[in-house]
Amino acid sequence: MHFETITPADDTWQAQALCAQTGPDFFFPDPGSSVREAKRICAMCELRPACLEYALANDERFGVWGGLSEKERLALRRTAH
Ligand code: SF4
């Protein structure tokens, strides 16, 4: 669950991070499985911009962060340079 990584335990953050409520399974799917469900949850999450920014800044390689898969984040990093 990403909220544990981004900030220390904080009730406000946990209440806002939808992945904290659904559990990590959607966000770290087995290789080749669909990330559609994780993206759907991220799309409704208020923390999405901060989450994506954190993942890019910290070079998170695995799982869905801020609504983007690892491949999409890689593509974003490449076009940002
Ligand atoms: S944007 Fe997605 S991965 Fe990030 S905190 Fe929200 S639900 Fe979790």
C-alpha cells in the first residue's frame, strides 16, 4: 500500500488514499495481469497528483502509482527529459 511509503502513518492520508482501503493486490498485480482495476481506483483518488509525483521522484519501478503503470511512468520520464 502506497500510503505507508509516502508519509508516516497519518489518519488523514489513510482516509484519502483509496488503495489503503482496497489493499495492495490491485496495485501490484502479477506480471501480465490487468492493471485496469487499480487505475480505476486511482482515478477516484484525491491523492493522485501527489502519489504520481512521489513515484516519479523516487523512481518507483513496480506497481500502479498515481494511476499510471510502471511502463507508463517510464514513458512519462522519458518524455519529460
Ligand atoms: S493514486 Fe492510486 S496508488 Fe496513489 S494513493 Fe491513490 S489509490 Fe493509491
